[in-house]
Amino acid sequence: MSFMLGLVLISRRVRDLLFVVTGFTIGHSLTLALAVTGILRPHAEFIDALVAFTIAMIGAENLGDSTHKPFVVALGMGGIMFALLIAQYLGAPVILPALLLIGAGIFGANYLMLTGHMRDAGRVRLVMTLVFGLIHGFGFASNLLDMRLPNDRLTELLLGFNLGVEVAQVIVVMSAVLLAYILVKVKLAMPRPIFTDIAASFLVAEGLVWFLSRTIVLS
């Protein structure tokens, strides 16, 4: 839900929102099917950490966009991955592979820099949310796999689960848009930049706390 709310924040037009939701839907539908059918089975702990990373990233993108300081935000996100890499090298209990930390840091920093300097980043966000949707799809699959689904009803249950996820996404997105519209109409809404900064900061904090709790294992 946090990731979807982040998409609502970053989308200034209905067209942009359609782009990002479409990308997310395609991505998670694909990997959900691949994981549940047994074609791909990534490490569940790695996926949990990457899902948290996507939440922090969508919050960071909002911050970079609203503050017009994408370089600072990108440097911060990349720096966190680099710091974890150094900590792992020094013997800290960081469970994510070094290549994954390097890849996440490079991808995150470059993406934030790219969108931060684009006048219209809607189409690029379609690709980004598709990539992030791939990660979330594996996360959804772990829940289904825990249920030990019967093989003879796998297709039926997979379609039903996908439909349920899509309905939930639509409800979250439309509720957020409707609430924002009502607050503006009754003149209770705070200025968009202030609200975006507060909400985006919360997403970054939530994502990073979740990410670090899945990345650093304390005995």
C-alpha cells in the first residue's frame, strides 16, 4: 500500500498515474506467475529487502522532485548502499550479496538523477514501476506459496489472487485521489510541496527501516 501511495504522490496528472500503475501491474503479474508455477524461486529474504528498497526509492524520488535537489537525494540513496557494502566487507552481518548492493546503489542513484533532470518523466516511471513490480510480484508469490496451493487449481487461484490485488490497488489509488480532491474543495489541504515532503519523508523512513531490518541480521 505504501508503494501505491508513493505513486499517487509522484503523479501530477491522471495520465502519469495510469503509466505507473500499468507498469507496476505488468511487472508483478509476470513474476507472480513465474514464482507460483515454480519457474523462478528467488530468495525470500532478498525479496523482502528489495520490496522495502522500492518504497524508500519512491519516497526519495518524490523528495528529489519536490525539493529540486535530485543530486543530493541520489547521493544519499547510493551512499547508503555503499556504506552497507563497506560494512559487509568489514565483517558486519549484512546478508544481501555485494553485487546486489552495488546494483541497487547504482540503479537507484542513476534513476533519481535521471528523473530529477527530466521535464516529463512519466514514461520513464513506467519502466521503473515495471521493474519494481517484478520485485513486488515475487513478494506476493511468497504469500501464496506459504498457502501450499493445490496444483490442479493453480491457474484459477492465481487469476483470482491477481484480480484481488488489482482491485485493492484501484481502491487505494482512487481513495487517495478522492481524499485529496475533497480536502482541496473544503480548503483543508496543506500546500502540495509541504504535504509531499512530509509524506515522502515518511516513505523513505519506512522503506529504509524495513530494508535495514531485512539486510542486517543481528544475532
